[in-house]
Amino acid sequence: MNRRDFLVRSSLFASAGLLARAKLSAQAPTGGARPAMSPAPAITEFRPLRRDVGIFTGRGGTIGWLANREALVVVDTQFPDTAATCLAGLPGRGARGLDVVINSHHHGDHTGGNAVFKPATKTIVAHANVPKLQFAAAEKAGNLDKQVYADTTFTDVWRRELGTELITARYHGVAHTSGDVTIHFEKANVVHLGDLMFNRLYPVIDRGAGGSIRHWITVLEEIEKTYPADAIYVFGHGNPKFGVTGQRGELLVLRDYLSGLLDYTAKKIAAGEAKEKIVALENLPGFADFHTPLPNRLSGNLATAFDELTDKKS
């Protein structure tokens, strides 16, 4: 780390009081019941990647950012506390407002900070399915009053030139949910995947929000073929050992896991095993790197695979 990066990080920690120790890349997505006690304050970091594009890590899904002389853009907003830290420390911001905030999908650890960014940005962009999915999730959770929704939506492609950068958001179909998009910073050649990528972690598969394991496999293969070979990919979440950025080969690792998940479950169903026995597996063979003791989402993944293969509704 150079002296400038050290000073940036140190000033952020001091101003926000974020002194708890945590693994930066082990950002766990929300899902299920939250613990009664408040989470420890997050350690946050701004990390440049390439040509005015970088990432911000804290608590929740990885935030992407663009900061050039003419434009400021953020992808995803985490939670209110880390959103405030991100907004305050966004490189090159000063007193400038943001041009665009893009939500990669609707989950609360990616949209929970929208209310913090909204007063400082011209528009919030998301796929057309995102506001209704966000509303439904918030209604179920009882926190409708905390929601801020995208005011600009699209169905297939959203594209905009912002200063010296050209940004394209693209919908590839149902996968993690029915509203996930990729965001390509074309000049920098950085692709933010949101929760279309869990790097060596058992993923969240939101069947209730239209997610599909089968089509997620197709989407990952399509993405791997769509973008340049030397693109830097930003992942929504990552195993601490492997991180939240990487190359396109990582996509095929998750593809293979999802394929293995379906294959394993299909064989057990064909053998007549009950769902309760199938979902009791501790770790899927061949994917030891994906395992984390808490939370171990494999049981939920197997249950979703069972329901998808037997065409049962969540």
C-alpha cells in the first residue's frame, strides 16, 4: 500500500470509527433471519482497479465506482452505514454530486444504502424487475419505509457515456434472481457482476424472486463469452481466500458448482432419497473451497435444487 492509500484508509477509519477487525473479502450476503445483536462495525476500503474504476468493500455486496473528471458513478449501495462511508470518501468527489447509481439487483445488501445516495445522485438505475422485487422483499421483511427504488429502469440494455467512460448494463435473464444485470465499464474493461458471482462460496439462489439454477449456468457461460479475455471481474461476494475480483475463468468454477449441485440432487432423487436426507449434506464433493461453517448455505442450495428439479414452488 502506498502512502496516499494509507492516508485515505486511515482517515476513513478515524472519521467513521470503523476499527473492528474483519476479512475484507468475506462479505456475507443477507438472507434469512438477522441476528438480534448489531453487527460489528465494518472495516472499509477503496481499491482502484483500472482507469478511474475501483471497488469499495465493507458490509454487504461489493460496491463498484467510477470517478473521473466529468462523472461519478456507483454500482450497488450496501447498507446505510457503509453507504455513508462510501459516499463521504468516494475518490475525487469533493462536493460533486453523482451522475448515476446502478443497482445490480434488489437484495438489501445491494440496495440498502439507496436512501443515503439518493439525495446526492441524479438517477438510480436498475432492471425493470428490481423495484417490484425490492418492494415484495421489503413488504415481507416489514421495512417498506426504508426503501428507495430505482427511478430509471430498463428491460434489456442500458448504455450511457459518462465523461471518458462508457457504461453498459445488460440483462442476461433469470439466474440468482430475475433482476440481475452485468455492468461493463467498457474503456476500463471492468465488469461488475453483482451476485451473479459468488467466488468460491455457496451462493444464495433466490427461487422466490425468480431465480433459476439451470439458467444461471447458461447466464455464466454467456457472460464468459461476451466480455474481453482480459476483463477484470467484480464479484458480489467472495471467499476471503479468493477475494471479490478475478478473471473470467472464475465464472466457470461457479458454473461447475451449479451443474454439480443439480447432478448430485438429481441422482439422489432418482435413488429415492427423501429431501430431508438430501439437504443434510455438509459439503458438496469436489467443491471444498466453497464451504464455510457459518453460514453454510449448502442445505438451502440443495433444497432449491430439489424444488427446481421436481418443479415445486418455493
